[in-house]
Amino acid sequence: MDTKVNYAIVGTFVISLVAAIVLSIIWLSSGLSTQEYSIYQVNMQEAVTGLSIDATVEYNGVNVGTVKSIMLHKKDPQFVELLLNIHDDTPITCGTVATLATRGLTGITYIALKDKGEDLRPLRKLKGQKYPVIKTGPSLLLQLNTGLQKLTESIGQVSNTFKNLFDQQNLLSIKETLINIREITANLAANNQKLSAILENTSIASQRFPQLLQSSERTLQAFEMQTLPETNRIIANLDIITDNLTGLSVELRDNPSMLIRGKQPRALGPGEK
């Protein structure tokens, strides 16, 4: 009787142990935990190739959740609607931005969250929204693709510009311009020779200028020593003649008959003979 009881206890223990192991495996494989999550919506306006359900959601490199669902937006098929399970304690704000990222060489695609701190208000769902919507930014691949497109367009514009620049008419104009430049260069060379001759003559003149200056100084000295004294003497004589003429004019005015009878001798004074 005791033996049967022992077997029953052992059987019950083994069954309980197996059940606990199975439940633990199920618990661990299903990812069950006590962590609470909040659901956020992200509307991607680019292809989400490589992104799958349960893909990682990282905030500044820290794992904060997973992708819950991926579907086309019901109202606008240009957008891809993503639902994210994110830890409740993750600081999702109005400034948080979600981007599509790829991990290194493995090529694993995940959702990267970042926040520049420009708007730290907690993100809430708006009227008409089922979940709070996180803003999105372009992925690195999209930025490279956009940059390559702009570069291709710029190269095309430059190519068209060169094509229009070097058409037949413009080539003729460029040829005429080169001919004109050649003629201008020749004229400048001729003018340069003339200018050199002028400068040479100027140099000769500058060399002769001291001789001319010395000759002018000698002429000035001769003028001061010879001409000026004679001129002063002539001016003095003219002054005497002018005085004499002035006196004669006065006498003629007082005695006009002097022109006929001549000048009468002056009467003798008392005691004169």
C-alpha cells in the first residue's frame, strides 16, 4: 500500500515539473513579460523594404519596443502605416522623429527614434486619431537617393547648358571673338612699341633738361647784370623828359605867344645887371 502511494507522489511531481518546464518555455518563447507597452502610429512616406513585424524599435540606440503591424494607409496609399509597441517609460514627445534605418553590414532594418529636444511636451493622440502619431524623417537611403536625383538633374542642366553654349552660331561668335582678341593684341603690341619710343624720347629730354636749366640760369644772370641797369637808366631819363614836358606844357598854357616870340628873358631883379 505504501509503495503505491510513493509512485503516485513521484508521478504527480514529474507531471508538475514537466508542466512547469513547458509553461516556462512557452513564456520565454512568446516574449511574455511584465513590461507594459503603449501603441504609437507612424506614417512612412517611403518604401519600408526589409522591415518586418517584431522588428526592433530603438531610441538613441536603446531597444524600447517592436513593430506591431505593417500595412498601407487606408486613406492614402502613398503612406505605409506602422504600429509600434513602445515601453511606457520611453519619453516620446512632440519633438520625437521616427526614421527607417539599417544596421551595419547585416542589413537588418529597424525603426530609429530620436529627439532634438525642440519640443518636450508628451505626445498625445489628437481628435480623430486612434493612436498618437509620431512624426517621421527621411531615412539615410532616401536622403542619398534624393541627393543623387538632384545631382543627376544638375548634371543634365549643365550638359544642356554646354550643348546650347557650343552650338554652331555660338561657335562662330567665339571664333570672331578670338579673331578680335588677336587684332587687339597686335594693336596693343604696336602701341607698346610707340609707348616705348615716347618713353625713350622722354628719357632723352629729361637728360637734356639740366643743360637747358643751366642755360636759362645764365641768360637770367645776363639779363639782371646788363639789361636791367640799362632799363632803369632809360626809365630815369624818361622821368626827366616827362617832367620837362610837363613844365613846358604849363608855360605854353600861361603864355601861348611864346610859340611866336619865343621865351622872353626873365626881368632882372634888384641889383642884377
